[in-house]
Amino acid sequence: MTVIVLANCPAGLRGFLTRWLLEISPGVFLGSVSTRVREILWDEVRQYRDKGRALLAYQTNNEQGFTFATHEHAWHPTDHEGLTLLHRPSPHTPPPSHNTPSTPPRQGWSKAAKRRRFGNR
């Protein structure tokens, strides 16, 4: 079983993949092809993807039962104790905002605290 997921790729590439695989959702291709055909399809995807990104997952004989490859994708496969996991980089955190008030906070008791402390006057 082979799965190829495309994002922001040309329509011609999608049309090419429909010769071998079934497009079950926009940009998601599924099929059962030989290893040779899968490698040829993946080479074509990497060559003609334009500015898009691609992900390939296929069945293999390992602990997970499948493996995958990415091309121009933000998530990268990493090996973790024999399992292949997708490493998602942490999002860029914006610089800390400097929401300091222009005037310093007032010192002393609030009006409500004064009423409680000294009674209702």
C-alpha cells in the first residue's frame, strides 16, 4: 500500500499520479504499486512539485509496518529507539511583549480595602 500526500503542487503532477494511484481526497493518492514504480513516482513528485510539499508513506517489514519520507515539508522523520516519528519543529515564539503600563501602579490601599479596614464611612 502506498500513500502520497501533496500540498500546493501543480495540477499536472496530480494528473500524472492518477495514472497509477487513486486520488481519494484532493492531494491524497492511494494505491498498491511495486517498489520500482513507487520510487519512480516519488522521483517525479520531488522533481515536479514546484513550490509545494509532499509526503510518501508505504508498507514495509519493520516494527511499525510502514515507513515514510517527506520532501520540502516542515515535519521531518526521525528515528526514536527503532520507531520512525515525525519531528515537528516548535513554532517561533514571538518576542515578549512589553505591556508595561506608562504609569506605575498606585501604592497604598484601594478604596474597597479602606472601607473594609476602617468601616463604612
